[in-house]
Amino acid sequence: MTQRLTVQQIKEKYFSDPDKVIQVRAGEILYDELAYNQRLYIVLSGCITGYMSNRFGDEYKIFESIKDQFVGVHSFFSEDHQSYAKIVASTDATLAYIEADEFQDRMLDHEFSSFVVSLALSELSARQRFARKEAFEKQESMKRLMQADKMATLGQMAAGLAHELNNAVGVLASKTTWLADIVAEYLNEKDAHQMFPFFEQGLHRGQYLSSSEVRHNRQQFERELKFDHSLARKIAKTGLAVSELKSLGTKDLRKAAERVVYYWEIGAAFYDMGIAARQATHVVSSVRQLGARHRQHHDGVEVNKSLHEALAILSSMLKSIRLELKLEDPLPEVFGSGGELMQVFVNLIKNAAESLTANNTESPTLWICSHLNQKQIEVTIKDNGPGIPKSIQHKIFRPNVSTKVEGLSFGLGLGLSIVQRLVEGHGGSIQLNSEPGNTEFKVILPVN
């Protein structure tokens, strides 16, 4: 039985002549396809690649040889010594070689037979590894191609849907503004108690206090004025302090508080409707441009403002959830789209709220923080829900990933692929850290 030699034994026995070592530079052609070659090379360092051409002249990589692998096996052992591939140095490389003429008389020699068998096995192993690598790469390319085709189809469907929705959203936006003006005029005419400023405050600012600030104000109204919980909470949302209510100059503070709440809530409702209409416009625009790369961005976008607007849209969904806001103010402005950033935050906050609600989380809490870290703004959205399974965290931003596991909903879906695209469109990044009881998304945006 022919004994197989190791690569080291082959190098020592057949490729140790220092006069038969050559250096080739990256990009240098060792020999062309169909060229005459009677040398058998072994790669001492670097990388050598073989290419074949089709009838149109297009070249395709067919093998890759790295350290301790062979080049020129076919032409070395063939009768005509004709190469079937063009051989090119992919990197700077060092090669040792032997020539066929030296071994013509040894083809039947037992020792040389061991060399040939070892060489054939080594070559077969290298080609199999290369074929496996190429197959995996082709499979991944096909997956990416299919995904791109899916997204293109989705983009076409979305563009059609966006076109149908655009007019309806436009009517809602314009009529909201028109109706707010009509109601403002009516309330101003009928205002006999100087309450109209509270309508304007609600209309222009909405609810701008955090949950903890509202809770603090509510406790003051309950403690100092003995208001019931419901009225104290409503008046606390307006941002009016106890001392400011007392300064209105009326004896019946409860009645005054009810009037303030009435005017403020009407204004705040129009504020929320206006934000929702603008958000719908941005969503339709984003859907229409689902496959587009270029969108209109501009200077002067306020991250905290986009956060507040997102919270205003989701206010009803967040009623049963404790909200903790810690927003650094002021923050530098960013270059981008306020509407797109609002869409990012709406998606992330909505996902967290849905996860907390769907899984009946005890003491459901949502923490939202923003701060400046050197030249980047970091926005963290964290919840104490069930967490996202480790098995899907690495692919969570893919559009075709389902996050329902054994009946549990984690409030995620196509929205996260859009979120990632929008964040990256602002030159930023998004990170996920999740375990049971602590799921955190961090959005990182560069400042102007």
C-alpha cells in the first residue's frame, strides 16, 4: 500500500531547492489560460487564484490556493502541459516549484508514487473546501437576491397603497388645522372666565410633562386642595401649579380647575391630532420611498421634540404603563428628518408597550432617556417586559423574522427593519440588549 506523505515531507523532499523559489506581486499573472506550463508550484506564503473565462470573456474564480497548497497540478501531469486556467497572485506570494522534465523517468517509482498520491489527496481536499466555500457564498448571494426582490415587490405594493392613502391623510391634516381654528375662535368669543389661554397652551404644547412630574403635581393638588384623584390627575397634566390655580382669583377652586381642564384638553386634543396627521404623512412618505435611498433631510432637527411627539401619539396606549422620562435638555440638533425620527421612536415605544401589555407584565414600566455622549446623541428606550429570545436577537432587524414564540408576542415585526433603515439613513446605528425583565434599544445619532 502506498504511504501518504505529509505536506512538510513533500516540501522537504521535493521543494527545498532555494534556486527554485520565486516571488510574485499581487495582481501578477503567473501564466494564462491554455498557456504551456510544466511547473508544479507549492505556495509558501500568500494566495494564488485560478480563473476560467466563458465565450464572452467573463472570468470566474474556480480555485484559491493558500499556504501549503499546490498550483499547476493539471498542466504538470498532463501530456501537453496546457493550463486550463489563468493563474493570478491575489496577494504578494512566495512559491517553490519543481519541473516535469526532472521526473519523467520516475513516474513508476514507488517513492514518487507516494508523492503523487499525497499530492492528489491534498489537491482534492483543497478543491472540496473551495467548492464548499463557493457554494455557501452563492447560497447567501441567492438569499440576498431573493430578499432584495421581496423588498422591491413590497416597495411597489407599498407605493400603491401610499398613493391611495396620501389624499385621505392630506384631508385629515388640513381639516384638523381648519377645525382647530374654528373651535379656537368660538371658545375665545364665549370665554367669560379668561380660560382661553389654557386652550392655546394645550393646542401649542400638548402634554409636555413626564409621568413623574404629573404624579408629583397630582399629589400636591390632592394634599393641598383635597381634590379627588381623577380631577387632580387631569389638572396636573396641564402643567398648572397649585399656586397658579389660586392666583386665578376665584373662590371655587374646584370649578376653576374643571374649566382649566376643559379648555386645555380641547387644545391638547387638537395638538395630538395635528401630530398624528403629520406622523401619518411621514409614514405614507416613508412607505412610498421604502426602496428609495435618498430622502429630504435638513439641519435643525430636535431629537427630544421627536420623542415628545411620539409619546403624544401613543398617549392612550401608555395609560396603563409607568413612564419614566430623563431627557437631557438642551441637546444639540441633528441633521435629518424629524418625521422619520418620530417614526423610529413611535415604533420602538409601541413595540415595548405592546410587549408589556400582551405579556401582562407586573408593574409595567418604560424608561426613555436621551443624552449627549461626545459627538453623538444616545436615546435609550427600555422596558421591564419578558425580553426577546436569544435565538432571534441576531436577526431581529430582518423584515421576515417572526417574534412570536410559543404564543407570546414581543411586539416586533417589519417595523424594526424600517427603524434600522431610517436610523442608518441619519448616519446612526441602533443596538439591542435584551434579557428577561430588561429589554433596551439604543439609538445613536451623530450631531451636526
